[in-house]
Amino acid sequence: MGARDTGLNTGGMGAVSPVPFATSEFMVRVRERIIDPTIKGLAADGIIYKGFIFFGLMNVDGYPWVIEYNARLGDPETEVTVPRIKSDLFELMEGVAQGNLSERVLETDDRYVTTVMLTSGGYPGHYEKGKEISGLDRTEDCVLFHSGTRISDGRVVTSGGRVLAVSAWGRNMEEALQGSYKNAGHISFEKMYYRTDIGFDLR
């Protein structure tokens, strides 16, 4: 929860894409050690799977180890990977449904994307809802992913622990983080909290 990974365990408080250690050598290991065996296992069990499989991985001395599998996109990893997809995401998902994904083109943005999660005070413990959010109209050059918000009497208010993810692009990780934090600074609601050290372990 807190800076330098202190405090209670929470859902993700931020993310960076791409990560510096994901070299071509590392990604070959990911494919050989994790992706290919997963596909073979599904086939061996007669499972025709159409959808997302999110591999939660950790880097141990240059080798990927699985933390978790999810049959969905991960959060907040999605908020840094989806903005890097330049192709039409619907067409890619259509290709999965129709079984012709190999005929579709996946084009990605070479820039970095970072996201910073804005949370309710008290999260992951007790927190109050219904706090009015201001400054959303002041943000620029970013994408705001609403995860814990709702409309009440024409106002955007908090409705969860993790409230908003602020994603921004940059030529490098530092530039992207500057964009995320600059825009996070424009947004406010009572007892709002966010980590100020996203990416510290990648520097």
C-alpha cells in the first residue's frame, strides 16, 4: 500500500509498460517456460479457450516465475498495456471469437505508458464512499480509467477503494510517470491517496 512496498497488501497501485527487464531473452523464456506449456496443457485437456489469459509473473534472476493465472485482463496492468495497442482492439477480439486472430495485425506503440491508482482514504481497510471528485476536466494527454466511481446528482463521486487509474505516455518511463503524476495532481477528493514511487524498483 505504502511507498517502498510497506503497509497492507492491496490491489495494484500502479504499473509500467514496458518493463526494462523484459528483454528479448527474457520473453523467449516466458514463451518456452510458461506460454507454450499452457497452450499444450489446454490442448491436452481438450479445452478450446477463447479469451484472455493473464499471466502474473515475477522476475527471479532473469527467469520468469508464475504468481497467478487469470482468465481476464489484470488490473492495473491493463491500464498500461491497452493504451499501447494501436490496432483496433475490437477487431483483435473479433479475430479470437472467429478463430482467425493470426490473420489480424497487432500494432503497438513504442512509447512507455505508466498508470497511477488514486484510492480512497483507508483502503484496503474501511473507507467512505460518495466523495465528490474534482479536477477531472483539468487533465490532459492522459487516459482516466474509472474503477470506483459513480454519478450522483450529476456529480462524479467515489464508489470504491481503488477509484481512478491515471495513465500517460512518454518517450521513457520517467517522462510517462511525470505525465501520470501531473494529471493525478489535478484531481482531488476527500482523503485521496496514491503512491508516489511507482516504478521505483525498475530504476
